[in-house]
Amino acid sequence: MQFKELIGQKVIINRLIEGVSENRVSHAQLFAGKEGVGKLAVAIAYAQYVNCKNPSENDSCGVCPSCKKYQKLIHPDLHFVFPVVKTPKIKEPVSDNYLDKWREQVLESPYFNLNMWYKTIDVENAQGQIYVHESSEIIRKLNLKTFEAEYKVMIIWMVERMNVQCANKLLKMIEEPPPKTLFILITENEEQIIQTIRSRTQLVKFIGIQKEAMTNALSKLPKAEGKDIEGIVHQANGNFISATNLISPNELKAQFFDQFTNLMRISYKRDWMPMFEWVDKVAATGRERQKSFLLYSLRMLRENFILNLKQPELNYLDEKERGFSERFCPFINERNILIFAEEFEKAFRDISSNGNPRIIFLDLSLKITKMIRA
Ligand SMILES: [Zn+2]
């Protein structure tokens, strides 16, 4: 991946390049910022740049042997760590178990979020982690002799999902890595990372993608034709993932479906930790999107209530929604449909009048835990 392929973030990119030319590449850096702003993309392009055999002033060459391997993400000195899940087959999962899928995902587009990643590895309802046994893999890989590169690079994506034991085992390695090692830790929420890790890294703070860069990138998408690009750029608020979702409403609908079904499941089970995570995630999306999600939820609730009447001609559910709703609809009945609708409408009004989304969605989910058992 070359810098020229990335969307915006010129200021950060220039600062990183400057660091390389002045020979001060900090060995452990923390790329922090919201989803969809290109942290992973910048990390990979940066790693490719520091290892390029023939870099120009502002980009890697793209054709030297190192760049060629980097572009396929198969360079032996480039390592990735990311959240993974346990399955019946993989009891102690590490990133390498999912490496092929990871490469596929990143090569398709380096702009993706945790939910999209879970979808890629078919574990949409699971909560991934960077497990403790990953630490020995990381230490082992970095202690190997460098194969062919200038720098051994370890990119750890969504480091806030790292198990604390794992983080503790890495402290020493992050503080004093073998020579010519570059750690790039990536996070959407630096506050969730333990302080001992944070204090050992140099913070690179990402802001949203700049409007002009976003407009350019969106205009090139085939789906953009005839769309209100200016409006979309405004709504997306620097998040390229939101922007592409707004361009293809179907993808957005699929995400709303996931959010809605997760919310109902978590609330029914009274799973508090996942509930707080759900709230954080939704609270971090834009206000317009939150409103669309609430409208989507109102529609789902209404459709589920009607489904109980066994009059299919009154229903407007797509196949996936119907599959879920056939099991879910008994929970939405004449005892709770009105209060459900009221609460979702109230949340919609509160979000519209600039209320705090975290409080509004937390309040809503706590109410659902009661309403759903009515
Ligand atoms: Zn090169």
C-alpha cells in the first residue's frame, strides 16, 4: 500500500515521512482515532515506506522487491495481530489462524471496522479478543532474525481488545524491542488500553478524513453516481466506512439489522458488558446515523408485532429479517408494543435535540431489558 492510494490524512503522513528522513522512527507508536479514518491504511503504507529499497521523498516506490511483497501483505518481516475468536476447532486462537482472511479483507479495502471483520470470519455474534497466547507468538516472531527488511514490523489492530495478561507479557518487548523493530498499535479507544502500554508508546492522534479528500474518494466509487455526495460527506463526518454505507443504503440496512438483533439479544440476556460495548459503539456513530437506526428499529418492532397476526401480506421484511423475526416476534406483543414504540420515539427525539447519545442509548437498552420480558 502506498501513501498515494490513501484517503486524506496528509498532515499525519507528512509528519511520519519527516520522522523517517530525520532518522527518528519511534519504535512503538499508538495510532488512535475513530473508526473509518484510515489508521490501518496509514500504518501499512508507513511500514512499506520505511522498508522500501528505493523510496522517493514522499512515497515508497511500489516496485522494489520489498514493496512488491508488502503490496500482497506477504513480506516475512511484516506481522499482524488482530482480534480473533475461539471456535470448536480452534481452542486457542491466534491471529495466524485467520491470516488468509485478514489479507483478503485488507487487500479488498483497508477501511473496515470490527463488525465487518467479524463478518469476514463468520463470527458475527462473537466478541473477539487478542488472547494471552498471542503474546508468545509476538515475542517469538520479533526475536527471529530479520529476514530481509530494514525493519521488522508488528501491526496490532484494535489493541483495546487485547487481554490484559497478554498486554502485561508484552510490556518488556514494547519497551525494549530487538533492534530495528517497529510496533504500530492501532486503537479506536485509547482510554481502554492499559496505562502501562500507553505510556510506552508514542501517540499519533488521527482526526476524521478531510472533506475534500473524502469527496474525491467517494466520487470515484461506481455507486456514487447521482448521489448527494456533499450531503453524504457531511453526514459521514470524516468516517469513510459511514460514507460508503451512506452511498449504498443496503449495506447500511445490513448493519442496522446486526445492531438491532444484537441489542435485543443482549438486552434479553442482560449481558451487561456486551451491552456497554454496544452502547459505546452506537454512541460513536454520527447523529444522523443513530436516527436512521432508531427508525429502522421502530420499523422492525412494528413488523414483528404484525408478524404475530399471521397475515403475511401485511409484512415487509426481507429474507434475513424474516428469519430472525420468526423466532423473535413472540417477544413483541400487545403488552409491550406501545411502550417499546414510545421509548424508541423518545430516543429519536432526544438524539435529534442533541442529547448525549451514550446516555440515551444506555437508558434505552436498560429499558428494553424490562420491556422485552413483559
Ligand atoms: Zn519500494
